[in-house]
Amino acid sequence: MPTPAPPPTLVTDLPRLAPRAECTHKGETGRVAIIAGSRGMSGAACLAALGALRGGAGLVRVLAPASVQPIVASSEPCAMTVPLSEDERGRIASSATPTILESLAWADVVALGPGLGLSGEVTGVVSTVLTKFAGPVVLDADGLNSISGVRDWWKSRAGRVTVVTPHPGEMARLRQGAGLPETRGQSDAARREVAVEFARLTGVTVVLKGYATVVATPVVIYINTTGNPGMATGGMGDVLTGLVAALLGQGLAAFDAARLGVYCHGAAADRLEQQIGPRGYLAREVADAVPQALAQASRPPLGFK
């Protein structure tokens, strides 16, 4: 019998973003391409872009179906947009692939999935991006759902940085597609086991969202301590996707970007809980509070050596 893998090391500290040099320019702080949105789901693309911008990305380019592109452009003028060819239901069509590949050559990081919808053509586009783009990818929402049935999809990402950000339902579909056992409950121990098991199989960094979000690699694990029940509303995950992509674009390693991202995402929501109340604050307001959370998390610790 094979020797069981040792348990992952529990990490409790957070990485810090280094101060920027005075001569820093936008081309040095991350070019993030976001492939997102479909008819009726334009908000997902808008919120992912806002998360990336509030996370400090220097340049953000949103690639969205042509009918969605004007909505994204008017929602956030700080983001660039690219219209993509679409099918009859407003989802990205396979004919958009050449345009997407042009932006992949520009990007440092790709965020892929929020609001894409599901179709055979969307699955083909997602698979192409995962195969062709050598840089870091943050894969979320319908990006995950679309490839959950693609056999061994992660092999195309071998040796490349990949962060997946599933909620429990998406994690269950990913596990089923990978031939892993069904999720065994939602206890803290079960969620840790599920995340680590998938990370070990695929080599990706897993962000299993929910109460006490789990960030796992094959060898290390982090359990988030921020956030509150007011985050149980639409769009929160889209903001997190953009935020993690922005942190990757600023040079953080995958595990560092993921755990700092989930911590600051939750800390921003905790600030709003105090200012607004325990429910009713919005995902875009969480994005707007992210810069303060990042600044707080990146302050050097107090004390004397």
C-alpha cells in the first residue's frame, strides 16, 4: 500500500504587500484580463472588474459578450473592455477565441468564469484558455462548472499557477468529475479534507468558500478568520475572484494571494457590518472597502525586536 501523505501544515500568518516605489507605473502592477459575463449576468463581470481594481491591479481588461460589453464599460470606466462574439443566448461563442487569444498575450493574469453561463462553446473557450495561457489563472463559477466534466482538465495546467474558488456545490461537481468520493458533510474537518484532497490530485490552489473559508495546496492549508453572514448575497464571489487575480498580478504567489485575498475580502465585509449593519450591504460596497483592508493587513506588526 502507498504511504499516506503527511497532513498539510497549518499556516496562520498573512503575507504583506510591499510598499510601492514612488516611480511605480500601471504597467508594473499587474495586467488582469477578466473573461466573464453573459446576457442577464453582466453584474458578475462588473463586480470581478471592480474587485481587481480595488485590489490594486494596474490595468484591467474585461472580455465579455458583445451585448454585455456596453454595460460593463458604463459600469466601471477604469476598466477596459473587449466585445466578444456570442451565441443566440448571449453567451461567449467559440468564434471569439482569436480575440481572446490576443488579450491572453497582453495579460499577466486571467480571471475566468463569473457569469459565463454554460454551453458546449463556453466549455471549449474555457479549455482553450486553460491550455494556451501560461500565466496565473483564477477559475471561478461557470468556469469551474463548465470544465467539471472535462476529464483530467488540470493536466493542461501542470507547472502553471492555477487558483480555483468553488463554493461547496461547485466543489462537489469538481470532485465528481475527477472521480473523487462525494463530499462528506460540511464540518470543519470534512471541508479541510475535501480541499486538500482536491489540491493533491490536481496540483491547484483551492479556495473552498464559505464560513471559515479553506485555502489549500497539497502541503499547506489556511483557515480564514474574517467575514460574517451578511456576505450571503449575490456578487461576493465575483469580487473575490477579481481581488485574488489582482494580488497575483502584483507578484504574490498563489497561496499568498489566495489567503490574503480571502482575509481582506472578509475584513472589508466586517468593516461594513460595523458601519451599516449585519445585513443589506452589497458586494460592490465590499469591493470599495478592500483598499482599507489591504492597507491594514499590510502594516508591519507593532512591537520591538
